[in-house]
Amino acid sequence: MHKVKVIIGSSLIVIIALVFAGIYYHQSTRFNAHIMINHTKVGGLTADKALKKLTSTVLKNDVFVGEDRIFNGKDTKMEFTGNDLPSVKRFLKSQQTFWPSSKEINFSLQPGKMDQYRSQTMKKLVEAKLISMNKSLLAPKDAEARLVQGKIIVSKSVAGKQYDVAQLIKSFQKQEYTSEIHLKPEYLQPVKAGSSIVKKEKTILQKLVQRTVDYKVQDKVYSLTGSGLIKNASVTKEMQVIIESDGIKDKLSKINNSQSTLNKNFHFKTHSGSVVTVKGQSYGWAINVTKETKRVQEAFETGKKSLEADHIYGVGWSTYGTGYNAKSNDGIGHTYAEVSIAEQRIWLYKNGKLTFTTNVVTGRHNTHEDTPTGVWYVMYKETPSILQGSEVGNANYSVKVQYWAPFTLSGCGFHDASWRRNWASTAYLTAGSGGCVNTPSSAMKVVYDNLSKNEPVVVY
């Protein structure tokens, strides 16, 4: 009897051992009931069968932002291969329990072979979709500091509805390898009024209105102040200041009107000491206000402290202007040619000293071919030269002269006239030239040698 009991006891132990061995084997070779990989149920499956199920699982590739589906991708299979089996086995081992467990676990597994559609193609398509959606959504409005009518104001920020595409794509790349991708909505945030960015904008604008640019025209310096000339300005995202230049332009226009000489009357002191008013013609200079406004604006924007006028213009041959460096004698200077129609004579001056004078014959008066009065300049010099043109009684002439120095825009100038016989002081009334200043051949070389290009010619 005792022997029977021993046999029964031994048998029970063996049975129990076998049961435990069976349980252990089952638990070590199969996943617990509520285990998932990439949200695919693999409970009760071996590692091989779990991998096979994963391989056959269809990915819908739909993308949601919050509750809204924004992208409907094409269906694909999970790109798992036999190379991914060791990873599945590690999950199996990590979840293993001696007794069956009802604990829910979802493992996340990326295939060893990169899914090009998911990681590249789909990413670009989702990004393009978000960008396209943003076009119809309200954009956030940043708070910003601006200079408005001379005062620095800070606008309030306004929230928008546009998605933060960059952040959503980052979230997309971090998503588990599941059939659907769910992204938490992230929106573009405006710059707040109290941010460091707005504070920096205010500092930049404060410095702007405190700036001064010394602007030099000839020998006169104008102190241009930001507070006086700049009423409106803003700051870019790159922290570059942008100025509305109306105030600067108005100031430069006033400087130009008060100081330039182009198209203005000159008060000229003649050889006799009398002062006559002569209209400016081609001679003179002016500031190109538009171009100079841009230069002064840039000086304020960049903090440049001084500037000299650079864009000067004129008319005729010397489009850069004439007489800019002539500050005396009402802007004519002390080197010039003086032509008196009444006296039929010219006087040449160098640095205020008379160098030569001679009688001349100017344009014919009775046919209205008078030499044009005004302040002109010598456009160029040429020796010898062939003059071509027309005059009353001679519609098409061509004549050779030894010396030629034109000064009017219509083609009048100084030249010798070997054909002329009448040099009387009254010849111009009925027998004058076609508008030029006829100069005796004996004197013309001296006149030519004493004239310089761009030198003013005063005809009165």
C-alpha cells in the first residue's frame, strides 16, 4: 500500500511538472492574449506567425489632424521581411509571463527596410496638402513696433488658423508605423507684443529717430535729423529698418530749390561793373532728388553719419551738370566768356582776370536769328570743323572753319568767319550770322585757346 502511494505521488509530481513545462513552453513561444504590434493583434501567435500577420496587414495611410482627415493615402502593405523576425522575438520575450496575462501592450516596430512611400513620397504630399490648406486659412498677425507719424506704437497680435506645417511634419516623422496617422493640431503662433522681438524693434526705431546725417552740397552742410524727417518706418524680420522717405524727399527738394543753379536766373556783373539778370539756359546743375533721397534714406537705415551729394545732373552735353564747383559770382565763378549783343564784343576771363577781348558779329536781328541770350557753357572744342545747318536765305549750308566752340543747344557757338567783310558794330542788325558769334580770324585762335570745355558763356 505504501508503495502504491509513492507511485501515485510520483505520478502527480510528473504530471504537474509536465503541466508547468507545457505552460512555460506556450508562454515562451506565443504572445499573451492582448498584445499588439503596430496596433495589429498578435495575441496567441508565435513570432513567425505574428510577423506573417504584420506582413499581410494593409496600411490605409490616412492622415488626420485632430478629428479632420486631411490626406487619403493609397493602401500599402507593411514592408516587413524575414530580417525583422529578431525584433518580433525580442517583443515576445519582453512580454513573456509564466501565467497567461490580460495586460494590454502595443509594441511599435519600424520595418528594417525603409518604406519609401511612407517616409518620402507621403511626407511630401502631406506637406504640400498642409501648405495648400493654409492658403485659405486665416494667418496669424504678429505684434510689431512701428513708427507712425513720429511716434512709436506697438500693434496687438492676432491669432490665426493656419497650421504650423514644420511642426506637424516633424510629428508625422515621429508617428508609429500604423494604418492611420493621427496628428495633434499645431498652429502658427503670432509674435506677442511683449516678446523680445518687439522690444528689439522698438529699440531700433528709437535709435533711428535719434540719428543725424550731415548732408553736404557744395560747401554747405545740412544737418538732417531722423526726428524731423522720418515720420513713418517699420522693421523687417531680419531687423532691418525700412523708412518711408517722403520727409527726406521734401527736405532735399527744398535744398535743391534753394541752392541749385539749373534753369535759374543769374545776377551777373558785367565788364563795366553793372549787374544784369541773365536767364540760366544749359549752364547750371541740380540735385537728382530721387536718387539722393534713396542715398540719404540708406544712410539713416544703416547709421551712416555723413554724406556728400553725388547725383548731380545738367542738360546738354554735360548731363552731369556744370558749375557745381563754382560758388562765387552767383554760381558762375570767375572763369567765363562774356558776350554783349548791344556792344558786339566778347570778354574772356580766367580766375577773375581779363585775358582777351575782341569785337564780334552775333546773330542777325531783323530775321530773328539773334544769338540766344542766357547763361550757357562751352560744350566742346574742335579744330578744324565743318559747320552744317541752315539760315535765312540759305536752307542748307556747309562751311569749313578753323576753330569751333559751340555753346547753345541749338548749335550756336564761337567760330572764325573768313568770308565776312562787314565787321561793323551794327552789322548784326541786318547782316549778322545765323546765330553764331562770328569772330575775326586774327582773334579766333586766341579766343579758342582761352576757352575751356564746360566754361560758362554769358550772353546778354
